[in-house]
Amino acid sequence: MTGIENTNELIARYLSGNTSREESKSLEDWLNQYPENRSEYDSIKEVWDFVSRPYHMSKVDVARARAKVKKEIPEFRSIKNIFYYWQRVAAVIILPVFVAGVLFFYVFKQRLTSRIVQQEITASYGVRSKVNLPDGTDVWLNSGSRITFPSKFLDNKREVFLEGEALFNVADDKLRPFYVNLGEVSVKAIGTTFNVAAYQKDNTFETTLISGKVLMVKQSSSKSDVVLYKIEPRQHAVYNKQERKITVFEDALPPVPSSEKLESLKPLPPELSALKNEISDNKYTSWIEGKLIFRNDPMDAVIKRLERWYNVDIQLKDTLLYDFRYTATFVDETLEQVLGLLKLSAPISYSITEREEKNDKSYSKKKVVITLIRNK
């Protein structure tokens, strides 16, 4: 069985005695799969028994009701009148069934919704984590990121909330699209692989599509989706929060120069092995393998990624440093090694202040100060 709605429908038909032998066997297998499934079934059955009790539908004798109606109808009555009486009988029989059904699904949904809890997973700065969502979607969280999601997806969509950066390998479910809610906008997908960067302090939301199809959307006043842009594979879309504009970069998965083909110390997860070339050599997604790739990136972008990667504060002492651009690939180097390589390619020097204990017994971040070396 796939999807909670299909499962609930099967349980309802099973309790009403309308399942085939194969369907009953499928439900039994599902019940025996996990203890939580049995617990969910028991809760549904409890509600079912509750809403069925007042009507005693099993005691309705249709044949007896029909005989009683016939007895009370004179033979000279028109066929039209007979139909009228039969409509009344049908109303007596069907209305309680309808009311019980509506009450069941209302009470059931209320009961099930009350059992749904929001879960929050955080990857601290300097740490990367993997999360498995209830629908089978795999999520990899980059440093300093947080994702919030329900313990079960109940409605006609699957929605999570992201602060930071994550790579999503979305489980296919054409009936329930997948939403990554970033606050002002959302990324909508069905079954696809993509990267989203949405750090709160940044002025942009960024999405890189590896495979499949995603839409950048926002909700209208009527709660319907307004499509801002349809992102194609190999595109990198940047949404500017202040200007509310989208800039799209084509061919976001350029090949790494052969001289820089470095193997990661962390192999790509099996779930993404088919997309190795697209992910490993992509500067927007290579972080999942423990690689930092820069391709003609400005100094401020380099500093921002290094701060999150190594959980440090970096200060540039000269505004001219912002004009520098870097192209490099780092594979599990230490902070000192990275700074040393940057120093070899530009006239800079740096100093490092180690972490210090604060009054509240917590520790400050390591601090790096980069200075421009000027020619005399």
C-alpha cells in the first residue's frame, strides 16, 4: 500500500466487510510490518466502532421494512405513490449510513491529526546530517541548517520547512506534490533531486535542479500556487528577497577541469549514485561528498561558505579583498590548509584567534582576520 490515504480507505472498507481476499491479506501484511501500523489500525477501529454504535445498522431488516410498506399501500395506489414510499424507506436506511460515514471520517481525521507532531532536525555549523522523511524522501542537511516536518503527511501535499541548505531526493508521488517552504516562496516538486540554499541571513534563496522538474512558487490570497519560474535540469535559480526577482543561470553543472579531478574521501550515498557526475562535480551540491568547489567565485561568497563549513567567523580587513575571485577544489582540508592555499594565490595574510570561554561557560567561535598585503 502506498500513501496514507489509500491505507485509510482500505482500513475503512475492511471494517465494513468490503475487501477482497487479496486486499485483506495486504492489510494484514501491513499490520504486521510495524507496531505503529497496528496502533494506527486500533485507533481507527475505535473511532469506527464509536460512530457505528448509535445506528445499529446491522439490525436493519430491509425485507421486513419492504413487507410493511406493501401492507400499508392499497393496490389502487399509483406507481408514483409507491415510488414515493420507497424513497422514504430508502431515506430511513441510507441517511444514517451517510451520517455515520461523514462522522467517521471527520472524527478519524481529527483523531489522526491530533497525533501528528512536528519534528525538527538541525545540523550544527561544521556538521552535515541525513534525514529520512515519512514519505521516503531523503534529505541531506548542510552545516547550520534546520528542517521541520510532520511525523506523517496527511493532506494532498507534502510540506517541509527549511532554514539553511539541503539536498532533496524526493520520493515519487504524483498525487501529493512536495513543497519546501522557505517563507516567502516555496520550491514545489514531485519526484526529483535538487538543492536548496535558504540561509536566513542571506539575501537570496537558491535552487539547483539536478534531475526531474521543480517550480518556484508562492501562494496567492486564495491559497493557490502562483508559479514564479519553472526550473529545468542543470539550471541554478536565485531569488532575490529584496528585489523579488529571479535570476537563472544556465548549465549550472559545468565539468571540473581534468587537473582538478579529486576523489572525495566520503563516497556518494547509494541513493544518489546514478547522479554522481551531476552532484560530485557541481559546486552547488559537491558539499554532500565533503568537497568545496569554487568556480570564479567572489571573495565574499568564498568567505560565507568557509564560515559555515568550519564554524568560524572571518573578517576581511580591506575592501579591495572583495574584488578577488577564486577557482579551487578543497577535499576535506583543514581550515589552516585552506587559508594557506588562498594565501598562495593572492597577496594576503591571516591571523587566527582560538575559541574563548564566555561568562556563561559557552565558547566563542574561532575568528580569522584576513589582511591585504600592499606593495610598498
